[in-house]
Amino acid sequence: ELTEKIEQYEREGRAEHGQLDKIQDFIDEVSKYAGITELNYKILHQLIDKILVSRAEKVDGEYVQKIQIFYRFIGPLDAIE
């Protein structure tokens, strides 16, 4: 049982280390554009993998759409409404 726990912790540690590497890659890429004043295709292509826009729904008399941005290396962050 202890051997299984150790193996599980090792797998989780490797997975977390891989995620940290991806986050660092994203930080390195983003830092190149720290002072930008205008977003262009090149920058968008290098930082964002895809953008999902949901169908507009009427909520309390207003139309609401959810936007989810999938960043390269790290995936999606919280959805924006």
C-alpha cells in the first residue's frame, strides 16, 4: 500500500512539474510583449490557441455571451461574460 502511495505521489509530482514548465513557457512568451500598445495577428497567434464564443442568450432582458480563451501552453482561464 505504501509503495502504491509513493508511486501515486511521484506521478502527481511529475504532472505538476510539467504544468509548471508550461506556465513558465507562457510567462516567457508573454514577457516579450509586455509593452505592446496594439494587438496584431502575430502576437495573437503566438499567445492564444483558440477562442470559443457561446451563443447569445437572453438573461433578464439582456443578451449575454460567454467567451473562453485558450492560451498556448496553459489552456483556458475562467470564462469571461
